Amino acid sequence: ENGSSDIKSIVFGLFALIGFIIIVYSIFMGVVGEPLASVADSVFVAAIIGSFTLVGTIVGRVFLKK
């Protein structure tokens, strides 16, 4: 039961993190405009992949402990 609540908080944290990244990204795009758009896109994708990898690792460790 404790493990499932840990996973729920991790998943919620992931969604909060992605939402935060999207908000920062959209503000950044509005301020900077087109010149850095391609750089921002690659950073944006890397940030999402990194957060998914991090959460996947944490969830995997939680499942392995059981």
C-alpha cells in the first residue's frame, strides 16, 4: 500500500514537472522568438526525455524493492 502511494506521488510530480517545463518553454518562446527556436526545441525534448528517464528509474527501483 505504501509503495502505490509513492508511485502516485512520483507520477504526480512527473506531470507537474512536465507542466512546468511546458510553461517555461512557452514563456521563453514568447520572449525570445524565432532565432533560438531550434535550440529551444532540442533542449525542451531533452528535458522531457530526462524527466521520463528519471521517473522510470525511480519507479523501477520502487518495484524492485518489493
